[in-house]
Amino acid sequence: MDALSWLIPRGRSPSYQTLSSAGERRDEEVGDSGAAVSSGATIDGAGMEVAMAAMPSSGLERTNQLPSSAAASLGEQAAAAAATVSAVSKATVSVKGMTCGACSGAVEKALSRVPGVRKATVALLSEMADIEFHPAVVTTEALVEAVEDAGFDGALVSVVHAAPAIQHRVLSVRVFGMTCAACSGAVERALTSADGVSSASVSLTAGVAEVTYDPAAVSAGALLEAVEDCGFDAKQLGDAPAGGSDAAPATLRMRVGGMTCGACSGACERALAAMLGVASASVNHVTGLAQVEYDAAAVGPRTLLAAVEDAGFDAEALPPGGGDEQSPATVLAEELRGWRRQLVHSLMFTVPVFLLSMVLPVVPGTQGFRMTMVLGFPCITLLKWLLVTPVQFVIGARFYRGAWKSLRRGSANMDVLVALGTTASYLYSVLSVLFHHFSAHHADGTYIPTDFFETSAMIISIILMGKYLECAAKGRTSEAITKLLQLAPEAATVVELGPDGGIVSTQDVPVHLIHRGDVLRVLPGGRVPTDGEVLVGEAHVDEAMITGEPRPVFKKPGDGLTGGTVAGGSGMLLMRATRVGGDTTLSQIVRLVQQAQLSKAPVQAFADTVSAVFVPVVICIALATWIVWASCGWAHAYPASWLPLGHTPFLFALLFGISVVVIACPCALGLATPTAVMVGTGLAATLGILIKGGDALEQASKVDVVVFDKTGTLTQGRPSVVSVTPLDDGLTHAQLCRFAAAAETGSEHPLARAVLEYAAGVLAVGAPPADAAAKPAAGMAAGQPQVRVQSVGGGWEAHAHGGLRPPGASGAGSLSSGVSTSGDVASSESGGAAAVPLFAQALGSAVTQGKGISCWVAPDEVGLLPQAAARYLRAPPGAPQPPSPGLVHVCVGNRLMMAACGVRLPDSMEELLAPEEARGHTCVMVAAGGRLSAG
């Protein structure tokens, strides 16, 4: 507590006001401990009761004595209080004794310092002060007292209390037991028909419903009961104010220890409600949980924890989605295990039935076993009957329960079809076997009765397999969202700055306890904890997770930072948090993905409409099919030879009616579209593609042309050299690489990095120095690796990837066995040894934006002897004067760069470049001494 005590606002205690219906006022002071001495309610002029920030303790005690399983959830009191919190009121105060602008300014400052005052304007000539204030925090008497404390006479002229603004809330509910579009449609209709509900959206695949409702008209518990009345189990996931991130207050859930009764929870609740900026607070001493809704611009979570600890209790903040609630990933994992368990149990019986029905009859020598009579029944028939019964009535019991709930509410879902189809197959098989047993057919053993026991078992197993696969797909989508959330670090370092701007102290806190306005420290290589702006320091930040661009973005003081991005470089950053919690960009991306999974594609609306009447239509068609075939059989409308041995027209017609129901059982009409939307949006999010919903996916099918930002999207964002075409026989491959690398050391362009990496690979030393691209014209550093080449030919061999390598090299990026690391390169002409750096020193580097780079290089640093270097010492027309005599002018760039350096391109050059550019390659040319050397 001591470490956090400095965060608690100090000053005069806020007072709370109670207005009776007759206009009588009663002030109630709040002590320094944060617990209200007394509490009351605000009543407007019409006599309507409005809950204050300090709630009646008796009501709190009654609320906190409810068990956790009660229909009213922990956040319902918070919802009601937040929905009816007093709006900003306006007061006009007469100010006497002001003589100049300094007087009016002093009054204005005195009023602005009063807690709860939103705005104060003082008019010198009219001697009036217009004040906007929160009546739940400050009274009009306190405003008049502030004027008098400033040395002037004040009197209340008028006060206008705005009607409390009713704020809609969004309730998130997990719905268990939905199997098809008819189920989700029934839940959606039940929710939208409730009073006070403005909209409801139900996702079948996610098993989640979101309801926007007016808490003054309906409670969250009533909405949960509405879902349960439809025959489904419901569990509240969250209840938050509706609206954008700027309008909705932040929510903090904490675990409070040390409470023993309702009085304890009431004291804790009053301590929280007394904090400036708290819209509502609800504490349940049974569960030990508290939920607080607050304005993040006025108060932070650490301050709220400190208020609870000051009240004498232990407090621990719960991360978003924490507490006694299971995370969506955990729920999906348990659901997946449940489907897997049922599928395994079903297959244990279904596979033997399938073998007995489909495989055993075609195996030679099994006739005797199959025709063996046991208790008057064929052995194989009796075995199938025994194996299928557990599948039908034990494993398939969930379908019967779902069908009963659906029929009880006056609708029919896919469970009705599954139960009807499998039961019809099972009962037909039983009737056929019993008909054979109690007739004379079984005595002669001429045939085995027709049955479809395997049909009912296989239907149930196939549907269970589909549910298992669907749940597994949802689990992968949940993992995609989890990966997005894991981009943000778990903890952040809060820094306290002194008057001189120096760091006074640091404190590590969880990310969900960051206050808006906190100063945070970001170390090199660390992730930015939340959205904010740079205060001190400079660094390159990798924002690929947001923009997709692979190149780090340079950040300086005043620039914005996004939570979850990675800070590079070697310097420390100090940043100020501007968005925290659910307001951050990363949280909004996650929310966008979740909303996309809840949205419905236009084609799904048609599927839902069809699903609502699909089951009744299928049953009617099946009944009509059975009646027509039965009537034809009794009327002898078809030959008697059509009837299978031992069948009657009734049983024969029943086959066709059952076939209609069975074929319609695994209906994917209402499942395919929502599953595709859920899986598609989740997997796309992990690949950096944000899809706003099913409607966007459906419209994408009509797209004819797609325009991509190639870098970092279709490519890796790291250019590499794929081919080299020699144009100058006077230079070896190594010398050409040294010329090009010398020029590119003065550039930070990605193409320059590609040339440096290629040159280092060709020279067989691994990678270029780390500072090669950061220090233009730095030349060879101390301790820089060098090579000795005893024999280098003038020809080149092709790399496997299309580039070139020296003759005899064993692989791309390597030289022949003559390579060593002794530090110099021997000339092939003289046999002497001269030290040659890996990257020659570039002098007079000049970068031309959009064209290329040029510089001067000493020929001996690239291994050129005086006789060979003479042809390259002539400066091209238009080139600047060399820094010193005996240097070679090197030019690297595109066509415009070559023209600017006075390098003439042969007519055949266009034929060489055009095919490469048609494949999306960027062509770079190298010229030495005005002579085109490579492209």
C-alpha cells in the first residue's frame, strides 16, 4: 500500500447531495478513508429516484447476500448505476466584489479546482459565473463556498439538473446446446422480443450471443432466463456499456480478500464509489469479487486497488477475462474433449456394426455363422441389435434432449431430424426383425430379415464427427485471437519523473494496471506495452504487425507508438500512455475479429430463413412419400416382385419415408457459412489480414482484380540478389562485388542491404558488418575480416538461384579451396600479396534519391593492379572532381543514375532488363570508371 499511496487523490473530501421531491437538500460528507459517512439517493423534480455514486448500504447488503448462482450477476448493480448516473448539471452563481480581469480569473481558477467541476466561466461585467459540474461529486453549496473562499460574495442564482442519461449496455452470453441455425434463430428471436432490447446477434459457431439492451427496462438476469426458457444453458461472459471507446467507461474486476459479511462489502463498495471518476461499483462478499466502472481519464486501476486497501481489505486486480470465469479457449478445449469422448464411444460400437453389416456378408465361409439361430433370431441380426442400442439411446440421448427442448418451445431444429431419422431406422429394423420372428418365415430359414441398424449408428457417429471437427476449427480460431493478444507484453515499467525530468523511481506493474498518462520505459528489443507517444529518446520501431511494412519506423519525441510493436536500436525510450485497456489498437483489432465472427453474411440470412422451415418441410415430404408408396402398394399399383422377400407394402413404403429423413439429417445448410466465416476471419488475422465480417467475404467472391502492396505482402520485404550479368571482362567477380559493396555502404536502402549481403556471401565471410549500412563511407573498421585469394579467374559460374559465383566454388556464396582468412588477396598477375579489405572505403559518396549512389574507390582496395586500374581511372563526363588522384568513380543505380553519371548503355541492354522487370525484379546496374560493368 505504501508504494501506491502517492497515487490516491488528496484534497478536500467530496460531498454528496440528496434532493427530496420537495426540493430539500441534504449534504453527506465522505471521510478521508474513502468510506461514506451516510448515503442517499437523488430524486429529480418529477420524483424519480436516481442512484447516486454512494449507494444505500442496506441495498448493498441485500445485494451482496445473493449467492453467485443467482440470476442477477455481479455486474447488474453496476449496470443499473452506470445507466442512471447523474449527467452534468449547470449552475449560475452571482459573484460580487470583482473589479478587474484578475478578480474574475481568480474566481475561475478557484471554481476549476473544486473536484467535480467540469467547466467554469466567469463574466466580469455581469458578475455571474456559469459552472458545469457533476452533482454526484460536488454540491451547489460547495461552489458558492469556493467563491467566498476566493474573497468575493457569492450566491446561487439558478441550477439546472440535466435528466440522467440512460446508457445502453452490451451483454455477452455463452449459449450451450445450439446445434443448427434454427437453434440460433430461436435464441435471437427470444432475446429481441424482450423489453428494452434494441438488438441481438447470435453466433452458432462461436456459441456466443451479444445483446444491446436498456438496463432500466430489463436486467441481465432476465435476458439469461429468456435464453434458458428456449431450452439452452446460458452463462454470462461480460456486461459493458455500449458505444465507442471514448464513450464507454473502463471496467476493472478485482478479487477482494478479508470480507466476512454484507457490511464489509458495503464499506468496500462505498470506498470505491467515493473515488472521483468512478461511475459504479459492485462488490459481492460471497464470491469475493468486485466490479468497478470508471473514467480512465480521471482515475486508474492502481488507485482503485489502493482505495480498497485503505478500507482495510486485500485487493488483487484480475486480468481481462480472469476471475472465476473460464476463458473462451478453455471452454472450447473442454467442449472439444467432450465431443471426442462421445465420438470414441460411438465408434466403439459403430465400427463392429459396420463390419457385421457391410464386410462379413461378402467374406466366404461366414454363411453358417450368419444363419445361426439364437433364441429364434439370426445371430448376426441379434449382435447388431445389441451393439446399436447403446449408441441410439445412450450416446444419442443428447439428440433426444435437444429435440424435446426444441419441440417444447414450438420449433424444430436439426436435433429433431437426427432423432426422428435414427429412431425411424432403429424402429423399422426392430419391426422387421419381430415381424420375421413371429411369422412363419423364420422357420424355413430362407432369408435373413431386412434391417438398418447400422444406419442409425452411423448417422449418430458421423454427426458426432462433424461436431468434433467443427469444434476443432473453432479452437484454431480461438488460438488465432490468443496469439494476437499475446503480442502485448505482460508487464510494463512505470517511471516517476522528477522536476528536472530525471527518473526518480520505477515500478513494474501488469499491463492491465497501466494508467492513462503513465510514463513508461521501453528497453531496446522490448515490446511497447500500450498505445502512447514518445517523450524521450529515439529508436526504430518494428510496426509490421500493424502496417505490414517490414522496414522499422524511426520514432522521435512526439511520435505515436502502438502497443505490441517492437522497439529496436540501442537506446531507451520513455513514453506516455494515451490509450489503455480496451482502447488500445491491439484490443480494437481483437474486437474487430470477434465482431466479424459474430456477423452474418447475406447468404446466411437466406440460410437462416430456410432453416426455420426446413425441418417441418422435410417431415411433411417424408410423410407424403410414405403415404404415396403405401397407397400404391395397397392398390397393387406396382408389381409384387418389387417387394423384398418377407416385406409388406407398409414396410416397403416406410423405407422410402425413412430415406427422406435420413438424407436430410446431417444438414449443413445452417453450419457451413458461419463455420467458414469464423475460421476464415481467425486464420486471416494471424496472417495480418483483417476481415470485417461475412459480408466482406461474400463480396470478395465478386472481385475480378486484386491490387497488392507488394513489399511485405507478396514478398518477404527483404530483397536479395537473384542474378548477375557480367558486362566487363576486365573485372573478376570478387572485384565487381567489392566495387558495388563500397558504394552501397553509404546507403540505408533495402536494395543496398541486399547487395552487401550478396557481396559478403560471395567473398565467403558470412555476413557484412552490422554497422555497414548505418555508417556511410566508414570504410574498413578495425578487426574487419579479410580474405586471401591465391587464384581468381575472370570467368563466372551460375548459382543455383540464378546468380554467379567464381569458378570451382562448391556452393552459392563460397569460393574455391584457395580461400583463407589470412587477411589479403594475391594478384593473379604478380603473385604478390596485398592486403584487401572486405568492403573498400568509399570516398565522396553522393546519394541521388530515386536513382542510386556514386562514390570514389581506390583501385588497390578492390584488388586491381596499376596496369589493370589504368582503364578505370578516367572520370566519366559530368562526374565531380575526385577527392584525390588515382581513384575510380563507381556508380550503382538505375537507368537514370547511369545517365546522370555519363555512362552510355548499349542498345542490347534493354533486351536484358525488360524480361527481368516483367517478372517484378528490380534491375540495378554497376559502372566503374564510366564503363558499364554489370547489370
